[in-house]
Amino acid sequence: AEDVGENYVVDRNFIVAALARYLNDNFRRSGRLTLRYQSKVLFVDPDEKRIFVRRVARRAEEEYLPYDLLIGADGVRSAVRAALVANERAFECSVADIFTNFKSVHLPLPAAVAEKMVVVLPQCLKGINGIGLPETGGKINLAFGYMLD
């Protein structure tokens, strides 16, 4: 399709892993970083700047956690996004499929690609957009998406 535009699909796990690596590398010792894994955000309270979470791995413990900055990497049914849409008039969001098909492959990282580089491949083939995200272990995740007519 000629009207595909510049849409990209990226494996969410690699974005979350890259974000976690960056935060750990740069802010772990600051005393201001709390990373919470195996937890589900149930509610965002923007007035009190806190979230209500359930820890999946620990017998469903539930607790409120304060935040200064909240990064919503909590999936397609994001409680963080829902709270932003509901409480911030300037925040608009829509969730839709941008491709009908996509394929992601993991290959050895080429020498010409730096470990912290993102490779964007708009219209790399007719009607196909791609993106390359370096991974740990000397690999790169190449993802390609396309529309079917």
C-alpha cells in the first residue's frame, strides 16, 4: 500500500529492557529510582502522585507506591495511559494496529551498528517499514511490518 507512511512495530520487551538498562546504568545509585517487576498497576492516583500495585510473584501483595515520574510501560491495557487520558486534557491517545503483519528476527549485531544505536528503516522495501534495536549479547532485533491489501 502506498499510503503506509512511517509506522513502526517494535517488540515491547526490547523497549522495556532498554529502558530498564538505561535507568539502572544512570540512576540506580541516585536513591530516587524504584523499578518494580512482576507487578500490575491497578490504579494511578495523580492527585496524590501514587500508584496502587499488585505484586504477582508475592502472594498478590498490594500496596501504594509514591512517584515523581511515572513511566507507563505496563502494556496494551495500560492503567498509566488510561489515567493520563482521563486526567490530562492535553494528552490524547489512540490504540490501533499499524500493521496487519509483522516479523521480528534476532541476528548478530553488524560491526557498523553501535550497541546504543537505533536503526530506522522507512520503506526499506515497497510497503514495508522496519526498525533495528541492538540487544545485549551482540545481537540486534530487526522488526518489519507491512499492510495486507
